[in-house]
Amino acid sequence: MDGPPMPAGINLSDNSQPRIIAAVTVSWALAISAVVLRFISRKISGAGFWWDDYFTLPACYSVSSSTALLSDVEYKTLFKDTTPQRASKPDKQTYRLFVQSRSRAYTLSPLWLKENPNYRAGFIHSQTRLWLRLPSQLPTLPLEATLPFFIHANIPSPSFLSSPAPRIADIATGTAIWLQDLADMLTPSAQLDGFDISLSQCPPKAWLSKNITLREWDMFSPVPEDLIGVYDIVHVRLLVYVMKPDNIETLARNLQWLLKPGGWLQWEELWPAGCYLLHGDENQLAKRPVMENKISELATSLPSWVLSLSEILTENGFQDVEKEDYRDPPKLARAYFDMGLSEDEEIAEVTFGGRGGGKARGAMEQIESLWKESKEGTGTALLCPKVVIVAQKKFEEVGNLGRLEYGPLSANDSIV
């Protein structure tokens, strides 16, 4: 297969063309015969040729042709339940991708999506793509993730685990995936709080661990007073394509205000500037022009704040800032690449208002070309590394915390 089949709104059977041609031919013959007989009958009776005779031929053709077409359309496509069904005989790769992860999220290959065009991948969150955790029920795929940790080793355990009730915040929590997995690793007395401007992607409260609390909060707005200086760890990730450069310092200051003095920030992001191609055989490198152009696009679209994030944190109340890069393990390369295409397809449809329009068509054509290139030769995947930044809040605390505006320490702030 050169590439995934394009979805179609109406599917005709394989032998439909001859039947339709025959039906249309018969329809024309019947229509012409009807007009001729009608004309002869009126001529004999002296009724004459009326204006409605001119419309008899196209009317007969339209009705008969429509009937012929509808008779060959798959009945279930138009009248039966259109709820998407899983492919009856998925290939091994599609099955390996269509699995429920331990983190209660799903991964779908674009091939499966295109074979099931009614299915919408609206629930695919970018967190699923980046922090995939494969289920232990599949012995051929070990439990593994790109990041081999939930809490980075640079964050000293005594700083929060020694506390009888450590408090950890997850900002822009999305689906609360990270908190749910973290809850299984920590003591039940740990207090885990998730924040997002909307909690629509989160599971119902009854499905969460009892020590997880979710709360709506715009991370660019002033920090609520009951949250100032209470967290041992603040975790944030995947803001590279949703945050404007003008907001980065506001967010950095807010994150600093959430932490206790000496508390730790763990920030995980995509690193589009470091995108690379992973080939199935590095000794047989074939040109991949579409993938190479995509890498250039990603590098130029990288927000400037990502490159200078370490410096921004240092300027806004953090110390001991360290950055580490992580690449996807080869065994997950295909899964990450396929999920990336699924995400790109969804973003294109949302951004350009469906599949119509020149920009939408261009984006979808690029996705198709990327898929085809990835299957050529020994196979190639376009991957984007991840970067993790760990920083500690300075051991100083700003006075007059009740104010509505927050910022880094200045000469006018009282230190307590």
C-alpha cells in the first residue's frame, strides 16, 4: 500500500460503474420513447405539442438516474448506524497503535482514522502523543515512556517526600494524566492539585484518586491568595504552541509565587528546533524532501521564549536552572510519528475549518506526503525531541502577598 486510502462520504461497490452506465442508458431510452409516443398520441388527437413536453425528457432522466445511483450506494452508509467501527482486519501496526494506555488516553494511527472517516479524534490530546505509556497487557511492548521519570532526579526527594503531606501542582493539566499516574507512586497523604482554564478534558472526580483535586484557573491571571507559596513542586508542560511570547514572564512569575521558598519547578516542552529523521537503515539514506521541509517549518515556527526559557526563569525568582534533552526510543518512533500526523490532521481541520479551502487542502496533502515518505524504503520517522527544565525557587519570600499583581523580587519588596 502506497498510502492510506482517502475517506469518502459515499462508498460505491467495486462493480458499480457498469451497472450505473447500463441504468442511465436504459433511462435515456425509456425517456425518449415516452416523449415520442406522447408526441404521436397528441398529434393524432389534434391536441398539439405543449410546453411541458420540453421538460419530460430531462425529468425522466433525472428521476431514473438518481434511482440508479441510489440503488448502488451502500445502504448502511446512508441509512444505517454511522457510528465508527474498528477496522475488521487491522494490520499488526494499526492494532499496536490502537491501544488504551495506562494513562487512560488513546493513540490512533492516521491509517486507522482514514479507514474510518466518520471517526473523530477530538479526544486525542497532545499529552498522549508526547508522554505515551504502553499497557503492560501487551508483552511485546514493554512499559516505557520517552521520559524515564515523573519527577526529575535533580529534585531532591527529601524536599517533598519527607513532608507528611507534600503538595504538588500540575499547571495546564489537560486530561490530568500526569497527576493520575503520579498518585500511584506517592503516599496517599500527598495533595495533588491540577489547574487549567477548562477542565472539560478531565475525567469525572469519582474516577480520580482521592488525593487529586482539580480546579479551573487561568495561569496568566493573578495567583489566588490561598495558593501562594504552598507547593513543594509545580509541574507544567506542552505550552510551546499555545502560549504567546508576551505571556511567558507573567507565567514564570506566577509559577514562582505558587512555590514554597526552595520549592521546585519541572517544565517539559517540545523542542522543534531539534527535530530529526530516524531511518530504518542508516546506511541507506534516501532523500525525504517533504520531511526535510517540515523540519525547516518546525524550526522557524518555534516561539522565541522556548530558546530562552532558562534565562527567563533565572530572571524571575529561580535558581539552579538546568535543561536536559530527551529523544524518543527507536521502538516507539513509528508510534510517535503516526500520532503526530493524527494531531496535525486534527489541528489542520480545526484551524482551517474542515477539509475545504486551499490552506486545508495544502495541509492535508502535506500530511499524506509525509505518510508516504515514511513508508518508502526501510522506513523513516520524523521525530521531535523533548526538553525538561528543572529550577528551584530562591529561599526568599516576598512580603505583602495580598497584592493583586505579582513579579520578581525588587528593591521595594519586603523580605521575610
